[in-house]
Amino acid sequence: MGIIFEVKNRIATITINRPEVMNAMDPETYKELSDAWIEVRDNPDIWAAIVTGAGEKAFTAGADLKKTITQRPEKSDLFLTQKEQLLNRGLEVWKPIISAVNGYCLGGGVTLLLATDIRIATPSATFGLSEVKRGILPGNGGTQRTLRQLPYPIAMDILLTGRNFSAEEALKYGLINEIVPQEELMNRALEYAERIIENAPLAVSAIKELAVKSQYLSIQDGLRMEQILQSHLLGTEDAIEGPKAFAEKRKPQFTGK
């Protein structure tokens, strides 16, 4: 089983489970990961997700090159844009996703990281986009999100040299939120998730979609989209419950309706 998928108290945990190869992902694992993201997207009982790697040595070293690079897909596959879609390849998941990075986060591990919302790492975490050293490019968003999320000279250094860098550097660059000891990693990720799911889930999803899409919109289009989504939220039961709970000095009971 390349992916372990668990749901508890509205939080899904996705564990990449190939520790014997630094959690590198073969085609079967990518398929399981795609299925997991689709379940997170479509299951109304899931309000947030955490993604991590099995063991303490790696989040994921990305693609298992021995099993993926040698494959030659059909030419027609280029136009099957929704086939086994991944979070970092363009699957739209508007629920918050937290990365818990427990070691090597390389290649596809970084592109996965870039597609998540909150990122926590251990002191031993090591990051890098080394595809250029293998004669290929960092796909699934590597050449796109890196430039949007990091300063240009830092992004170009990482992309063009293929060098690895430490958790401290990742924190300095703004690639991750914080560094915590290994034994605290999953608890810290869970704390973030629990704090988020205390809020109205439709509002959380609306905020995430706006934040992500507004990177590619004009300010006028972003403001218009914000207005439309706000109008939608004002018609929900949660938008009634929130102010009511505040007035009654109690914790709101949001339902996602």
C-alpha cells in the first residue's frame, strides 16, 4: 500500500508509505495519491487534511525515477488533463491542507509542498528540486509555483542549480511556516488542522479559493469574485450561526450548510 488514508474528527491524514525508498512514488502510488485527494475534495465529512511521509527519514523524495522515467505514455495522454489528477498538477481542492515534512522533501516532494497551505518541518528536513541534474524539469508546478512563492533570485537559484537546502533556509525563504522537533511534528500539524476546522468550512473553502485564484487575477476581477462568494456565504446557515453564537457568548456549531 503506497498511501495510507485515514479520517478522524473531520481531518484526513494522507501518509506516503514507501519508507524503504524514501517514500518515492511509483505510478501505483501516484494513482493512490490521486484517489486520496479526490476523496478529500468530495467528502463533505472531511474539512481539512494533513499529508506526511512514513518513518522519520523522508516526506517524499518525489518520483521513483526507476519506475516512472522509463515509462512512455501514449501521445493522447497529453490531452487527458483530468486523468489521475494530483493536487500539485492542478486538482482543485479548496479545503486546507497541511504538510508535515519529516526528512527529505525532494523533487515531487517540493512540488507537492508548494501546493499545500501550511507547512511544518523537522530540523533535519532537506529540500531540493534536483530535476535539472537528471536532464528533466520539475513538473507538476515546480517551475510555476516556485516563482510565485519565492523571491525571483532564490527561486532561480533553486531551480537552475538543483541544490539541496536546509529547513532553516526554507524557513528564511518563507517556504515553510515553522520548524518543530520530530516528536512534535504530527501533533503540531493536528493543532493547525483542529484550529482551522473550528471555523465555518464553507468560509474556509471560499477564502482558500480566493487566495489561490487571486494570484492569477486582476485586482478588479479578484474583488468581484470576493463579492460573489461573500454573497453566497451570507445565504448559508453557518453565516447565521456565527453571529448568533458570538452574541450568546458560546462556541459556534458550524455544519457546512
